[in-house]
Amino acid sequence: MIREINFDGLIGPSHNYAGLSPGNLAATRNAGAVAYPRAAALQGIAKMRATLDLGLTQGIMLPHRRPNRLWLGSLATDPATAPDHLRAQAMSASAMWAANAATVSPAADTADGVCHLTVANLMTMPHRSHEARETLQQLIVAFADPAFRIHGPVPAPFGDEGAANHMRLCAAHDAPGVEVFVYGVSGGPYPARQHREASEAVARAHRLDPARTLFVAQSEAAIAAGAFHNDVVAVANERVLFAHEQAFADKDRFYANLTRIMPEVEIVQVPADRVSLADAVSSYLFNAQLVSTEDGATLVLPEEARANAAVWNWLEEHVAGNGPIRRLEVVDVRESMANGGGPACLRLRVVCAPATVDPRFLVDHAKLDRLATVVATHWPETIGPAEICDPALIARIERARSTLLEALDLVGLIDR
């Protein structure tokens, strides 16, 4: 049976607040704060439990090797001697945000009838630019079945940030969809991370039907407000597009084209005079998981959305008014939020038959129990800014990840 599977990034033991991402307002605002890797990972595991309880299929993506000794070696240095900024970039746990791992096109959308995944190059930010190699290794193992085709990253200089700038709308997950690639032209004071050339290259590689593929510019105002990815101001699921009024540079044209291709689409637009861009970004209203459940569309939101009066009032009115979003599910991902990633950042959506996925990358409650035990035993409780270069901390982080791979029987398979 074809299903949408949410593959969440398990938050790694090197989770820290180094403020490495210009344009990500939460990450830069919290730079230098004490981070709580153990609590962060346990919060992520609790979110996965919540989606299982909603009746969804849940998978995981694994933390990358940190520090990334291979990357530092390519720069002729190592964790002991690297300049502080390179050491921090090599220690980043940002692979936790699996929405940036790849762009995914289900088999129903592709000319060859297989599910295509293209690894994101993440070239705009140095701390993320070295993720593609290990992400590719994980995807090759997790999706080794002939039902999938895995592509390496789009080459430089064209920036690609993966599914965070990609939306899919469809009558049902196993039906042909409309794929929407959102790119940036200018972000005002911040970089526009997704290049149209990269999006077009991915669409070609995935053999998508041009008549059912849209390329849409994100608004400069949204990027300047801190929407460094489209999924901070818009999210889609099946027939529903949920977006801020100021998400797109030319929303009227986009909505007209989308409605022409898919007349049954339901566009839920949040007015700027009800929820400002600043409130949308700070609450991560749109960086929620919009998912299909038995009682209709459910929005999995961070606690910060409930704490924002303007956001929560609008949401309650929408649900009470019999809109397409029928249920609100609130989760605590405070540690991820403080580093600039909400519930949607933490997951990569793959539409496929679960039987075609390597079972080591799928979870149930019992497996999550085992992962929680590994985290509670081996993840550091805290990491302060002065500890990033501590050899004892580095050794503990490396042991923690090795223990995780042993628990999942993946030693030697994703570290080649």
C-alpha cells in the first residue's frame, strides 16, 4: 500500500547554538546560548510518537558524523587545530532538519514510474555544505529497492535546499500530483538559498511532466522577514495549500495556474492583517506538518504557535469554521525551534510502499523506546559555547553516535 512516510531527523549529540545561519532569525538570536542535546533528541522522539499516534507511518534519518573530520581534512586541518569558525561548522547538528536532505517526487508523478530523490547540495551555508555526502549514503541504504532512484546533488553554483522549498498537491498521495518548486531571487539583507536553476534541474532529473510542474518565486519580503525556506511561510498536503498572504512574489498568478491544473485545490491563505510575517516566522505557524488523518487534515504545530495570540486565534477560528484543517496537534520541539527549525523542518516526506524501505529506517513505539534509551544514556546533557573544542566532548559525541548505529545494525553502512 502506498503511503506518505515522514522521515524525521534524529537530533544528534552535537546539537549546539553556534548561530551559523544568517537569515535564520532564531539561530542567530540564540547564538552562544547553552544547548541541551539530550532534551532536544528526546523532544524529537516524542514528536515521532505523536505522529505514530495519529496513525501515520514514521521513519528516521540519522545524525551525521560530528565533527566532520573528512571535511576538516579537505581543508588541511582537524578538530584540534581548526580555526574556531571551521570547528563550529564541522560540529553542526543541522542534518537533523531532514526537510533539507533531499527533494522527493513520488512514482505517480514521474515518467518512469519510480520515486526519485535528489540530495540537496545546501551550498549557501558552509556548515550545511558538507552534509550531502553522508545524506546520499543514508538514502542509498534506506531506499535501495528498485522502486527508488537516488540522484546526487545539483552542482555548484546553483543552491538547492531540498524539500523545504518544494510542495506537492494531489487528490490522494498515490495519485498524480502537481509539484511546486519555490525559489528565491532576492532576500533583501539575507541570501536567497534556492536557485531556480537548481529547481529546474531537479524537475528534469525526476522526469516530471512540465504541464504539472510549477516554478514559483518566494517573496523578497518573506525572506527578509526570516523565511529562509518556503516551508516557513507555506505548506501543502493533498488538496490543501496553507500559506501566508505574503509568501509568494506573485501569488495571484501562482494560484491561478495551480487552480487551472488542479481545480479541486483548497487554498487556505492567512491574511497579513491577522497574522504578520513576523508572527508567522517567530511562531513557525507554517513550519508545521500538514498531514492526512482519518478525521481530515491535521496540523502538527510547535508550542510557540499556541503561545502566539494572533496565530492561535486565527487557527481556532479556522477549525471552528469547518475549514479544511480539522485538527490541531501541538508538540514540544523547543530545542529545535531555538536553533531555527520547527516540526516540518525535522521531517522528509516520502510517498511509497513501506515494504520497499529498509526496515532499519522505520520506527514503531518499541524502536523509539530503544532509541530514547540510547539518547538518555549517551547524549550530552548540555553543550555550552566554550565546549565545542573540548576533546572530551568530541570523544563523547563520537561514541554516542557509534552506539546509535550499533543499536540500529547500521555500523559500516552509512560511514563509507
